[in-house]
Amino acid sequence: MSFRLHLLKLRFISFPKLWLTDHRQDLLVILLYSIIAIGLMGPMASSEIIFSTGETQAHLAYIIQGRMALEEGQFPLRIAPYENNSLRYASFQFYSQIPYILGGLIYKFITPNNPYTAQKIMLWGASVIGGLFIYRLSRWLTRSQIAAILAGLSYMSAPYFLNTIHARGAFPEAIAQGILPVVLYYVIRAYNSPKPHYILLGGIAWFALATTHIITFIYGSLFFGLLGLLLIIKTPKTRALRNQLIRVTIGYILGWLLGMYFLMPVALESKHVSMRFYIDQISPYFTNWMTPLANLLSPTALPPTPTGEGITYGLTPAVGWIFLSAWGVVLYYYYSSKTLPPQLSATRPYIFALLWIFPLVLFITWSPINFWGLLPRSLWVTQFTFRFLTHIMWSGALLAGYATVLLCPRRLNSRHLLIGILVIAIACRPWLPIPRGSVTVKEIVEDPKFSHSGAVDYLNRSPVETLYGNAQLPLLANTWVPGHGSWDHFTRRLLPVVFENEPSWRILPVWQETDNPVLILEGKVIQNTVTSSSSLSVAVLELHSDENKQILGEVSLNQPEINLRIPFDRKKLDNLDYSEGLFRLQFIVTGNMENDKRPEIEVDNLVLEGMSPENTIIPLDVTKDQCQLQGIKTLCQVSVTEQAQVVQLPIMYYPRMQRVKIDGRLVKYFPVNYHDYNLVGLRLKPGNYNIEVVFTGLVWANLISFLAWLSVIVVGITLNINKTQKISKTTIRKL
């Protein structure tokens, strides 16, 4: 019995002491990075006024709604409970997970009165973790702790990292920049060590990156793959190399399996969400104006175009002279010296790989030629070329560690460390902007809306194949993409008007023969946007012909409100060709417009009446009062009459990811248009129904992720038990 008590005492008292002794230097590094990271968060020092440049407000609202989602029982997060009039907008399912789960938990349990503090804690943590794992990796590569400390610090203070946090306010991307070095560390350790825990931790790191920022995950996969390819070129081709690649591949596959519940909807079900339209239409080449070479090489923060204030706010892309100098120093020594310092000889292939990756990333960021047209459009997901500066950060930081050793081949000491910290601090200063803003945290808490693209990026826009009576018709063109212009129309519901002989705005399916549609248009005319004798005509056109059109009605715009009822007269429309089952609806403005300025008409109601009961909906205005939320379930009690037999539920439509039950039975559902997105529709016979709707995601993908996580937990516990037993036996022998 005394031996067992001695063993327990050894485990619970001796082990922590031994661990603290072994990791004392690492803990001091963490303390150093923690203090420096606080200083780098200076522009966000206020706890009441938001540094409201970029997207900071939107992501603060995401954290608030993340807490709401957790409190209603969501885990993992899928639905933004408050956004878009609480119509169950699946932004978390398609956008990001980890930042808002952790941010929501910190807000709920640690900073319950201030979500902005929770956001800052997350950003501070990302900075520390990113720097720490660059430090760990650089120490392994250079065998120099001081060089590694400076490498980690250069990563934390990288211009683009600070730009992402402060000027852009891109919260998930900043968190991903903190996770990326963790992934790189475990990838390289798994590549060089057969220990299974590196594979396990690497898979978890890949999962965290994928569920934080999909763009960083995709291009992290590509550039880490390129790093591996360059290492293979410089490595003897042996069986050991094959085993190394197998270990890295298993870790990557494990990350996919763990994140399958998130990645599969993004990969398979996002083809009809708004953001996908943006990616398919806008090549990154046309965003390279934000990354001119002069800015990228500038030693100070400068906007890509002049600003009226003369003060730098917003995007100021730059590589940073710390990284540029490090690349130049390492390049010189690598190719001019026959030998390198002894501690660098073993990792010479990594120097070669980093020296080539760095200028390649710089070239892609600059993008002086349109090579993007030759690449798959799926790679256009990056949207903006400045995002490649993330890969300048990790490659440049590791080169900074190498450069430190090459410049000081003798033993580095604390003096070198202090000088290095001072140089890095001076170099990063221009990317710490003077804070500005007037929006308070209280205002966001009271109305935590995403605004701008955050509220429209992940709306489902599956093509509607049927015209439904009483359903609000779309107001934006079929090709609209998230942006300031579409957001203005989205919020104000402006009628898209055209001048004579301009292209049509909207393609719609042809009504069925049993229907006798009547267009109802009600709205307000903003009088200061129209001139005298202005009018609005409603026209129907063939799909491919602008010449063959029929004017169905006309109304003067010189009145504060319009109220139109326009029958689709079959006699007028019989000569149009509807062979493809589609037609175009057009609102034409006539009159003398000043400077071609378009009149503004704010739409209150734009629907078709006169449709058959099978194609007439019970609209959202009715069903929203018949439904209530209980946890993650939406429960509705709906009565269906002979006049309208399609139920439009107050729930956004996402195919294959929602479970709909009627009186306990699973049923199929379909999209019913509501303005410029879709709601869940059900076709029912007259009667009373109890309806239950739950957003589940892809059930099969959820199951794979669950089994993967269960396996990781079991294997992790087993490895930990075996490790503890080995340490216990070794320690007992010493005693």
C-alpha cells in the first residue's frame, strides 16, 4: 500500500515539478509573447468604443449571435439566430466555426458583459499561439532559442497580421493566421518523427484551420504541399521518405474527417449560395490593384490609392522589411557560402524550400500578369491577392530565424535578443493605426446584425422552377453578387429599373396554363430622384430577344406612392416565344432623366396573384405568427385552405440539410422565393398540420465526423496512458 501511495505522490506532485523545470524557458517565452501581444492590441484598447474600421462590427455581432446559438442548444454552431429577421440563416455552417464557438463561450462564461473583450481575447490568443509555434518550429530548425524567439516575434508583428487584426478587422482570418503555424509545426514534426501523437495533433490542427477560415485552409494545403515537394527534391528517395509522406498524409486526411460536418456542406451544398456567385464571376487578378509592388516593398504602411484624409486607414498591404531582409540574407549565405553553421546543416533542405516559396508567394500577391485565367475557378476563392501575404508571414518568419543565426554565427546572447526585439518593434510600428470609431459595444449588443455582405453571403439562391402566387418576387438581377451595391438594394428593396433598350434585369419561369397571373406592384417613389413627366412601364420579353417585348402597363412616377395591378393579358403575350420555359420581366423608365440618374422606388409589395391554389402560397406574413422556436427546433401549427396550398415557412431554405416533419413524419421540402433568396416550402392538402423543422447539416457527414472524433479521443487517451506509465517506470528506476 505504501508503494502505491508513493507512486500516486510521484505522479501528482513530482511530475508537475519536473514538467515546470523542463519547460521553464518555454514558459518565459510565452510570458514575453503575451506581454508583447498586449501591446500589439493597442488600437483596440478601449472596452466601450469599437475600433470600427473594416469588418470589426460584423464579427462582433457574429460572436454575440454565436453565444445566442450556444444558448439555444446548437453545437456545433450552424444557424445565426438573430440575423435576417430570425429566419434561420446558416452562416456558421458555411463560413466559420471555431472563432465563434470559442468567442461565444468566452463571452458567456468569462466576459458576460462585454463581447468586445471576448473578441480581443481571441485575437490576443491567436497572436501568442502563432508566435509560439513559429518559435517552436524555428528552434527545431535552427537549434537556437534566441533566433527562434525573434522568428516568433517577427510573425506576431508581421504587417499583414496587424493589418488583418486592426485595419481590416478580419476576425476569422486573423484567428486562422494564429492556427497556421500550429499546423505547419505538426506537419513538419510528423514528417520527421514516427511518434503517432504528431499525426494526431496535426489532424486536430488541420481541423481547427479548416473550420476557422476555409481560404487559409485551401491555400495552406497548397503551399505546405509545395514545401513538401521542394523538400523531396532535396531529400534522398528512400523507404523512410515514403513513410514520412504517409504520416503527413494521414494527418491531413484525419483533419478532413474531423471537419467533415463543416467541409462537406461547403464543398457540395454551396453552389447556390450568394458567395459562390461572387467567386465564379470575379477573378483575383482584378483585385491586384490593392497590392502594387511599391506598397508590398514599402517600409511603412501606405494605402494602395491616395485617401482624402491623408491618414492611413484600411488596407495597407506590405511584405515588411524584416522578412525582405531575412530572405536576402539567407539567399546570400546559402548560395555564396560553401558551408553553413553546423546547427543549420541538417535542415538545409528547408532553407532551399523557404527561399523559393517566399518569392513565389510575393509574385502571386503582386499578380502582374493574369495567370488566374489558367487556373481552376475553385482557386478564385481567395478573392483578393493580398491574402497570400499570410504565406509570406510564415515563410518570412522562419527565414528570419535562419538569418539571425547566419548573421551571428557565434553564440547568440541576451544582447542580441534585446536588439532584435527593438528592431522588430520599430519595423512594425506603422501598421499599428491610430484608433478611430464612434460605434459603442452597447449599440452592437442591442442590435447584433452582420450588415453588408455578412447577411447575404450565404443566402440560398437555388433557381425557382415555379412561379408562386403571393410570393415576393426577386428585386435583384440573377447575377448579383454580395457587395455594397447589392446590399443597398437588399436593405432598401429598390426596384431595379432600366432605360429603354437596356438589358433585362430578371429571368423567371413561365407560369402554368392554369394560372392567370396579375402583377401587384406597391411602393414609395423617392421624389427627389425623379424629374417631371417621368413614368414607369412594365414589360415582358422573350429569353433571348430584346426586340420582341410587350408593354403590359404604365404608371406616372410623379406621385409619392404607386399601386399597380397589371394582368398578364394572354392576347398580348401569345406572340412571344416561351419554348425554353423562361421569360424576362422588365421595369422601364421613360422621361428626361438628369445625368441618366435612375429614379428610386422602394418596394413594399411585388407579387403575382391569380395563380392556381396548388401554386399559391400561405405567405411569410401569415406563417411567422404560427411558428415558434423551441431550442433548435422550429414548431409550427398551420391551417391550409382550398385557396392556398403551398406553405411558406419562416425558415431559410437549404437543400438536404434540414429535417422537416409533419405530424411526426419526415417529408420533402422545396424552395419558395422570398425576395432574393428562398424559404422552405411545403405543398399540402387542406387541413391542420403540426410542422417541425430542424437544421441538421449533412447527416452522413456529421456521422463521419463523430466517429473520427471518437477515434481520436480513444487513441489520444491510450497514448497518454502509455506515455504516463513509461515516465512513471523511468522515474521510479531513478529513485
